[in-house]
Amino acid sequence: MSATTTVSTTDTVTRDKYERLQYTGSAGIVASLEDQRLVDRWQAEYPTWRGEHWAFEAAGTRSPGRLRPINVVGRRS
């Protein structure tokens, strides 16, 4: 990694939030993505990403919608 490379942080969501996002089609497992180049880029840009899940971040007033890698925290008993 070069000195000018920016390392991005990976958002972590609870299992319950992930399941709600998944139910609406706004999240899923990486195997459901068809673009391996995107997955490869995420692995390079997000070193803390576990490589398992993604989510869609809806467009806001200041940013367009985008796919992003996420980590999911397991349920606690």
C-alpha cells in the first residue's frame, strides 16, 4: 500500500439490523454480487472487512446511493 492510499473503515451492524436490511433487499451476502472486481477492490480498500456481507446505502441530500461492505455482529445469548 502506498503512502498516498486511503484506508477506509468498515461499518459494523447488528445481526437484527442486517436481517431487516436483507428483508428489504438492501443487504446480502457477497456471493450474491456478480462483480468480482468490486469485491476485490473492497478487500483492498477495507482491510477490516471480513468479506462476507454488503449493504446498500440510500442516497441522501449530499450523496448518491452506493453499495458498501459491512461486517455483521453475531447475536448474543
